[in-house]
Amino acid sequence: MSRASRVLTVLVIAVGVAAAAPAQAGPADAEVKRSLADVRRATARYHDVNRAVADGYVPTQVCVPQMGLHYLNPPLLDDPALDPTKPEIVIYAPGPNGKLRLVAVEWWSADPDQDLATDAGRPSLFGVPFDGPMPGHHPGMPVHFDLHAWIWKHNPAGMFTAFNPTVSCPA
């Protein structure tokens, strides 16, 4: 094979891999930054956990390591529509004094076919596909997709990565 043929082959493979890879938005994209600023404005009032509770968010009472305490909004969970400014879940990390600090939001969507082997119903926001499908985390929770955004606490693993290594739960 000639050098030109090898270079052409490598380019064709590279283009094919790039085309096959899902396009994922990153927090550096201007449109994503504007959208996340809207989410921050909409959820800023939840720095006071009592405001979140007043708006229908219910604590799960379990601190998930590298995530924190999830507060779920049942009416939003039951509504299949996804509104970036109304996340189904707000997440708090316990501080050293026990005070809760808002760190992230999470959007949640039930898997339409409830089949872990398929992902045709995978939603996306900001050009980022949701994680999943995954089984429910407790009895009665359906197979679902979710997307985390660490808009209130830096996540060295990435803005939309589910786990944040800087969040810990009390022992």
C-alpha cells in the first residue's frame, strides 16, 4: 500500500469514527453556557432548602456517595416533558456544619419501553444525551434515563458527569 493510500485510509477511518461518535456539548459551548445560566437563575432560590421543599421537592433521606442528597419533585417526575429550568431533582451536599449546600440539578425521564437493552427513548438536553437506560434505584422506580449538571459546585470529572469526586457523605 502506498503512503498516499495509507494516509487516505487513516483519514477515512478518522472521519468514520468522528461521524459515529455522538456529538456532545460541553460547558465551553456558548449556547450551553447561556442555557445553564438560565438553569442557575431558575434554581438559585433552592440554595435555601426550605424553598425547595415549599416548591414540592421531597428529600430522599439517603446521601449517595459522590452525589449527595437528592430532593425529588414528584409532579415533575410524573410529567414526561423536560424543562431545563425545572429539573426533576435538586441535589445537596452536606457541609461540615451539617448545613446543606445546593450543588447540582438532575433531569429524569422514564424509559418509554422499560427495556434496559434498548435506548430509543433516550432524551437529551444541551446536546448531551442522558445516562441510561438504568434500572430503578429502589422498588417501584421504573427503568429511566437521567442527566446531572453540577452547576453549583465544580466537578473535576465534568459538568454533566453523574458522580462528583469532591462530594462526600457523612460517615
